[in-house]
Amino acid sequence: MTESYSRRTRLVHAGTRRSQYGEMAEAIFLTQGFAYATAEEAEARFIAAGPDEFVYARHGNPTVRMFEDRMAAVEGTEDAFATASGMAAVSGALLSMLKAGDHVVSSRALFGSCLYVVEDILPRFGVTTALVDGTNLDQWRRAVRPGTRAVFFESVSNPTLEVIDIAAVAAIARAAGALVVVDNVFATPLFTDTQRLGVDVVVYSTTKHVDGQGRALGGVICGSRAFVRKTAEPWLKHTGGAMSPFTAWLMLKGLETLDLRVRAQAAAALGLARALEGHPAVVRVLYPHLPSHPQHALARRQMEAGGTVFGLEVAGGKEGAFRFLDGLRIATISNNLGDSRSIVTHPATTTHQRLGEAARLALGITPGLVRFSVGLEDEGDLMADITAALARV
């Protein structure tokens, strides 16, 4: 699919491979292995498989390859590798490139599991890490040094929705020869053009937004062909982090409606965030495209829309937040996001509970903070549900 087509068209058609039967929906190749006509053919394929040749599903599969090609076309990268989960993408992208003695600089405001990889797992293997306030460019300049191998951050942090200046951090990293690895889940492939801003490697939990319907775990690493095939793929195929063919098929189907779903969700998120500012039971509302957001000007430059998630600090701390959550009838208490159903999460007691109170407060994760992922329900119904639940506070 050529780049002359719009993103919405690429979301439907890019990477399609049809068998001899000419099927309309992508075929699911549920096979772990592949047959060879001769021993010589097997030998040749193990030496260097062609673009439509496969040796084992852990290394690659026709259905998975369709998804990888489509994600690369949407993201604007040369290639992509599909993984079993979003965290397989994050850990695979980082661990595949790092070795003992390397140095990594990361923003401090991260999803709990991402922070665990940076703070706990990388140092076990001799990788030194430095954590910075991602919104403070002076801290990035002081932390990144000659020999820094990579910088890592979420373009919009989970769950406090801090917006990182991608182009500025990328310039700092590039001056030191470091690769820029960005988790772009909250901004989605639709709202932030990572390639224009200088990102080398982009990771997604495709569980969020891409599937977006609560069905399957998945992830993807997008980048140059050299990084994807020479660095990430060998690590992932030998450690077993590849996506299953059935999951890839679900993700392909999700991509077809991604643009329509996510734009509708983001529009509703903005409407709800605006309406909730000033509510007597709400201490603050966090949403990148609200003028009250600390990085509002940057978010307007960097993000076409503010995303599908907003933060809501409910009065009364944990007790107030729990009263609010328990009062909701449409939104569901869970710990996912980017779903067709609205989902509400209390980060302090779930996704970030292991950090401890002092660490959470340093990140802005207060006892009253609630993460609200807006689904595809009617915006008016959601507002009525939220208002009724806030009345309990």
C-alpha cells in the first residue's frame, strides 16, 4: 500500500495478502510450522527466508506479518514486529538493544510495569538507569551523557497525562548518539506523528485501541528495518514473545475501525473533561487539550486530539474516589483502557499500588485520582452516569 493513500485507507488495506482462494477477510494461518518441498529448500530458508517465506510461527507467520506490515504503514516506519503483549513490546525493544554497562535515561512518570522494567529489571543485567521529570528538559540534558544507549518515555504518561516534548528530547538524545524509544499508547498512531518528531522506536500495547474491544492481549514494536529485524526479532523469536496468528487477525480487524472509534472516543473525552471542570466534587481534571493542562500548548502542537483518557481527582481522597467508582453504572471498574466500553481505574490501589505512597505522590498519583477511559457509549449517557456517581461523593 503506497504512502499516497490516507491513514484511514491504510488502516483497512495495508499489508493484505490473499491466498489462491481470493478471500476478502484476512486468512488466519493457524500453524506453528511450515513444510518444505525439498531438504535444499529447508536449508535455504533457514539461511535467509524471503519476504513471504516462514520457518516457524515464533519467528513469523503470514497472518502476523499482515498485521506487522499494516502497523508499519500506519505508523510510517520501515517495519514492525508483533508481540504477545504491550509489555513484551516494551521489554523486547529495550532488552534487545541493551547489554551490561549501557546507560538508559527514562521519564519517571510511567505505567507501573514499564517503571518496573526500567527500575528493577534492567539494573539486574548491569544496565544503569536514570529517572527524570519527563517534562523538564534541563533534567534530560543533565542525565543524557556520551555513551547513553537509549532514552525511554511515554509520549503521554499513564495515569497523570503529562505530555513530553518528543522533538526536544529526541534532539537531546540524538546529540549523544542515543536511540529514542517511545510508548505512544495514549496518543495512539492517529494523534501523534512520532516519525516527524524524531522517534527511532515506537511501542504500543495493541490491547488498547487497536483491538479496543476487550478481546486479546497484543503489542508491537515499530522502527527501522534494521532495528526490527536485526535487533528486536532475534531477541523476541528466541525468548518467545511473538504474537499468535489468531490475535493478529483480531488486531487486523480492529485496525479497520480504529480511526472511527478513536476519534469518536477522543471527542467525547474532551466534552466530558470540559463539562467536569469546576464540579464541586472534582478537585482537578487532567486532559491534554484542556487549557488548564500544564502542557496544553505543547499538546496542541504535538497531538491532533487529546486522546481517549482523562484524569479526574475526586474530592475526599480514596474514600471519595471509591464512592465515585462504586456509583457508576455505565463505566466499568477495570484496569484496561482504550476499550469500546468506558473503563474507570483507581491507579493508587491497582496499576501503581506497588510504588508506595511517597513515590505515588511524587508522580502526582493522589488517593483521589481516577483514570477514566472513554468508550463508545453516548456522551450524554456517560455524563449523566458520572454526575450521578459524583453526587455520592
